[in-house]
Amino acid sequence: MAMLLIEAVAATGTTRPVQVFASDVDDRALEAGRAGVYAASIAEAISADRLERFFTKQGQKYKVTKQLRAAVVFSRQDLIADPPFRSLTWSVAATC
């Protein structure tokens, strides 16, 4: 998501900060996300352009660039115990 947003903002010719909030209840998953280190096999799933722009090769792994890492904030969130936006009320206005 962060890569797509960074690319979309760049395509507008403006400079705006991109911030994605990533949450999980699993602390190990959050630590893996924060580390931003991926197996070399991601090269099969990511275009060469994105791989070059958003990752640096470190041995047999790829690490996200500082730009991409700075765009994502990781936070522990248990959606069952502490649902987000619970005080938010929803309203739908019908227009004809």
C-alpha cells in the first residue's frame, strides 16, 4: 500500500508525506514488519522498478528503503478487545 501511495503522490508532481498505519495483534508480525527484511524470492512478485526503488539487496535478502520504512507506522491493535473508531457514528445521506 505504501509503495502504491508513494508512486501515486509522485505521479501528481507534488511532494506530500505518505503515512500508512499497519496494525496487528501479533507482536512478532509487527517486529517482522518493522524490520522490513524480505527473502530474495520477493523479486518474483515485485516489478524490477519497484524492487530497485523501494528495496536494497543485502546478501540473500532485500531490505526496504528508508523512504518506504518511514511511510509505515506499526502499532499493536487487538480489534476484538479494542476496536478502532468505536465511538464513531455512521450516517448515510441518500441523494437523488
